[in-house]
Amino acid sequence: MIEFVGGKFAEINPAYLIVDVNGLGYLVQISLNTYTDINGQESGRLITHYAVSVDVRSGESKHQLFGFSTQLERQLFRLLISVSGISSSIAHMVLSAFKPEEFQSIVLNGDSRTLTTVKGVGPKVAQKIVAELREKVAKSEHFDEISQPSGNSMRQEALSALVALGFDRGKSVKVLNAVIKDEAPSTVEELIKKALKQL
């Protein structure tokens, strides 16, 4: 409904900010990651997700606008709330506890225990998040592209090659990310060779 909000930041803190759009103030819930990205800025634009929740007992509806500094964070937020039992508030907490790339890694590695460190996420819920999102995160080209802005095309070529060779896509993504982060290879061939040593 509301794709993004841009304007002056009338008020900003780690949990939310108020964006002044031509005299109209929008209260936007943000994660700690987004707060870090925009802190110190006087104005800007946030990608948004408009959420409506209804209290079953009272019938009252709650309207919230969530803002994100990156497409990746919003995509992960939307994946989280697609899991039954995960509210917008819990998804918001998860993405405040972990950077988007960290959350991806947690899901791909099946590390449900780490997710339980987030308030409101018990062992069963954590296992459910991992079980339902692991394949979606591993298979999504969109996440691969966004999560690694540097050396992206080279990384995609290497990933395609590794998958064609029969290696697990999720594991390949993790290894390629680690190689690029630690060694920054200059060619696709070099990247593939280094990744093969870890697969």
C-alpha cells in the first residue's frame, strides 16, 4: 500500500522515527540496523511495509508502518511474518537482534538456538522459522544479489557453477560469502577454486 516514505526526519530514536512529508508526520517503526544506517541524517527515504493486525477478542485493529534502509531487510521481514505465529512485532525484534546477513546465515545453518536469544522466540518458534524459511532463503536469487553488493556478478557466476557441479546451494552461498569477505578473489575461477576447498 505504501511502498516508501521520504522526507525530513522530525524525530529519530532506535525504535522509531517520525518522517515529515510535506507537513504530514508518519510514525515509522524501525529496527536497530536501520537506525544505525540512518542515524545522523536529517532526511531520507525508507522502504516500508504497512501492517494491520486485529485483536481477536476486542476486534480492534492496529495499523503500523515499518521502515527499512535496505530491500533485503524488508524481504526478510516479510518472510518472517509469513510464518504462522510470527507477528510484525516479533519479526521487528528479530531484525533488531541480527543484521540481515546474520539472520540469513542463522537460517541457512539451521541455528535455531541462536534465534531463541530474541525475546518472544521460544525453541519451537525458532525451529519453525528455520524449517519454513531455510529453503526460501537458500533458493532465492533475489536474496543472493542483495546480500552481497560487492563482487556480485562474479559471485553469481561462481554460485551457478557450483550448483551445476552438484553442490548444495545453501552451503555454496555461505562458503562464497565467507571467501569474498576474507580473501576478495579477483577472478571467478579463483573464487570457485577457493570455494571448492571449503565445500
